[in-house]
Amino acid sequence: MKVSVVVPVYNGAATIEELARRLQPVLDAHAEAYELILVNDGSRDDSWPAIQRVAAAHPWVHGIDLMRNYGQHNALLCGVRAARHEVIVTMDDDLQNPPEEIPKLLAGLSGGLDVVYGAPDRIQHGILRGWASHVTKWVLQGAMGAATARKVSAFRAFALTMRDGFAGFRGPYVNLDVMLTWGANRFGAVTVRHDPRAAGTSNYTFRKLARHALNMITGFSILPLRLASVMGFLFTLFGFGVLLYVLGRYLLSGTTVPGFPFLASLIAILSGAQLFALGVIGEYLALMHFRVMDRPAYVVRCSSERK
């Protein structure tokens, strides 16, 4: 088996050399040929010089430096497209995903699965970050249409042929997990160790996770549009119900429904539903606007020489 390991790097200068050191014996034992692709996603520390040092010391390491910070999944897409071997393994640069657990992912692929995720045995996150992560995975489950979405992680393995399903994708909003569903339907997960961060702090804040979830559900799903349609239909039924109530009261008792508050609350409810629907449509129009602009998912500044 030939393996390409793809790692998006953001402010990971302190862990890159340790990552390569721990990867080498694992790949020596389980792969006949291998490579490590480190994609510097606009880091603000010395990540790129560190990547260059590791690439110079190890012929199997290749570094790519992006023009600016495009986001984790955009950097992953760049690395996946640069991969040359039959199996691609992706992981973070913080060593929370131990390289020693990679054989579990490879064994899952050998069992006939298209994509295998490393589901952590315990999550090393705070309460707020953990809650935001659960919400994001719930959204991802709706976008992917797969129950495995609840076990999705950055630690994954899949066949190189899976990238053919999104070979022509050029949009600026990228989610690798959703894109993998375009060419595969056999997903699985194995339990792996999840260690504390070797250095630094997480770059994913609650705000970033919330924005990522919104981009994901509007960029890869029509669920919000359907929700807006259902709400519009329900409020229309509600409006007809109120109309029947007013007419019925007038015909039966000869009096109308009194009170300005009743009318004001009714108007507020219907207006809120309309504004909500317009907001959903606006999100989709914004995504269409960026797609029409043909903004790239990433731009490469330079890369290390491949050996």
C-alpha cells in the first residue's frame, strides 16, 4: 500500500518536526511507499521555515505555502490534489491525532470501506468548544446524508480515486467531508486515541465553528430553503385559520375580534416569517455571487522541491 499523508498547518511550527519524526516509523512499517504533504495555510509564526527544514531533511516530505489563510478544508483540498499515492490520510498538525493510530484507518480501508474516520475515544476540548463541535456535526449529518457524520473528524483515510468526484470543484467554500460523499457511500469509523495538544491552543473558536456550520449547510444543502418553504406554508395555514376564526365569530355572534394587540402580533409573526425566508434566500444568493466571481479555493505561493 502506498500512502500520502496530508496535513494542513496553521501556526504549527512547534510540532511539525515531531510529527514527521513520529510518522516515519509508522509509515515504514505499513506502507511500501509514502509521502507527507504539509500545507502552510497562511501561518503567522515560523511554520513555513520549519516545513522547509523538514522537507530538506526528509526526501519524502513535500511542503506547500499558500498565499494567505484560506481555512483548514481549503488547505486540505490543496494537499489532496497534490497527493500521488493510492491512499490519502489527513490529520491535524497538533498531534492530537497520534500518528501511531494510522494503521487502524488503513485496516478499515482494507475491509472494503471508501472512507474511514478516526473517532476519538475522548475529546480534549472545553465545554463550549465541544458543544459547538456537536452542533457542527449535526449540520454535517444533514449535508452529508450519512449517519457516520456524527463521528467525522480531521483524522481520516480514503482512496485517491475519491478525489475524482470533486476534481472540477472551484468554489471558495470547501468541506472535504461533504465532497467525499459525491464519490463514495461506504463510510466507517474506528475508535482512536485522542491526545492533548502538544503545543499552542486551538484556532477554532465558537464563532468560527458557527460560521463554518452556516457555510456548510448553505453551500452543500438545500435544507434551509426547504425549511423556509415549510414555514411559509405553515404561516399561510395559520393566516387562513385566523381569517376563519374572525369570519366565524362575526357570523355567529355579530361581533368582530377586538384589540389592536391581536392584529399587531399577527402582523409581526407573518413579517418575521417573510424576513427569515428572505434572509435564507440572501445567504444562497451570496454563495452564488462568490461562485460567479470564480474565486479559487486557494492560491499557492510556492512549494518545496519534490524528490
